[in-house]
Amino acid sequence: MLNFPVEKLPNIEFKLKEPLSKYTFTKTGGPADTLAFPKTREELVEIVDTARVNQVPITVIGNASNLIIKDGGIRGVVIILPNFHKIEVSDTKVTAEAGATIINTTIEAQKAGLTGIEFAAGIPGSVGGAVFMNAGAYGGEIKDCFDTAEVLMPDGRITTLTHEDMDFSYRHSIVQEDGGIVISATFNLKRGNKDAIQEEMDRLNELRRSKQPLEYPSCGSVFKRPKGHFTGPLIIKAGLQGKMVGGAQVSMKHAGFIVNVKHATATDYMNLIHLIQKIVKEKFDVSLHTEVRIIGEDQKD
């Protein structure tokens, strides 16, 4: 693979060999060869076109909340979209750019008296990441309120994908397979009572604060829920709550989370995940599959 030719795009902000631990919720992760901060969709298209012509791989990391980036970092060009943060309300629809947080999107919906997305009030990811992962919490998923998304395809086309196009399932969307980059998403909501909507958002946020280890860096819920089981209780029964590998620990507050309590590395996280999977499989014959997205390369010795 060739290095990304940043000199061909002098008006776009790039950082070279940038540690991705600065951007991830776990505070772990190696460097990006090239980290790009496009400000407009035109700049985003330029980056994708230049990468394609030069055969440079592209990775989009969103808000890096439900994500582990390995200690070797990511080759090619990594795109992050904090400049894509506009949120607009039109009638009963809310359209948010990919870099907007899903939390801010729920706040704008509440201000407009729109209901249907309260479940996402505490999800820390970006809109693009939430669509990519079909993020969910407290009985709701993005697919429940999703209308359309503007997506930049690998060949440079911008297309609109409908709910049917997205092929949503548990923590899955078609964007995970086709290499598309979500530019914006529109959510189809219903009119409701502003006070009632706020009360529900407050209730879910308090539930999240009381049950989740928000006081430590983490990647959120690590494992998908196995059929017929709950992940946290399985890990507790396996005797793994509080277990540490390096600086990573199975949370004492919620065993479905792994927290960075002492300068953990991504390798610590990976080794603890593998240990949990191994012991739960041995004790209960249940396979735990990761919900967290794991990308990048292992650190070379």
C-alpha cells in the first residue's frame, strides 16, 4: 500500500503518525499513518477519491466510543468527522450529520417535541457510528426510528439509502459490508409532549449512571447478548468480575464493561476479552461475541 499523498490536498487538515489514543473512549490505540479532518462533504469526497486512486486503505472511526484500536495503529488514512455536526429539524424528521453526537440529536428532538429516539439519550457515539452499528439501548435501536441516510460509496458516489437498503439487524447495517461512509442520517419521529420526553430521557440517563461505570474510560458494552443469557451475570458467575489484565479490568459496577483503570493498552483489553471468552465457554458452553468494533494492527515487537 502507498502512503496517502497529503501534499495533493493542501487545504485539508491532516495529522501524521497521530496517536489514536487521543480520540478513543478507552484512551488506548496506536497511531494513524494519516488522520484526516474534512470540513465539508467536498473535502471528504476528495480524500476518498485520492485514497482510491493511490490504493490507500480508508478507515472511519466516528466518535470512537464502541471501538478498540489495536496498539499497532491503523495503516492508510483514517477519517474523523467532528466538523460534520449540523442537526436540523423539519416537521417530524430530524436530520443529523455523521459527526454529530447521537446525544445532541436526542436533545434537538426533545426541544422540537418529537418522540421515538429517547432510548439513545445516553449513547455516547456519533450519528454515523450509531447508524453503522445499529446502536441500541433500553429496548430501542436505531432501526426503530431510521428513515434514510446519505452515504458516500467507495467509488465516490453519494447515494441515499432507505431503511430497506440498510439491512439492519442486531448491531449490524449494510454499511459495515459495502465500505460506505455515512454523511448524514434522517430519523422519522412522532409528535409528543416535551416534558414527558425529557422525563423519559432523564430516567434512562439516571439508569445509565447508576448501572454503568461512566467514571472510567471504556468502550461501552463489550459483548453481544448471547441467546438465552445476559452477559454480565455470566461473567460474574464465571468469577471474573474485577479481573484485571494489565491496566484493563472487568468493571465492578457492570461486568459487561471493561474499564481502563491503570494506563491500559489495547493489548490489555484484547487479552482480557479473550480470557473472558475462554472461561465462559469452558464453564457454560456459551460463546461470547464482541459487540465492540476491533480494528487496526497488533504492535510489532
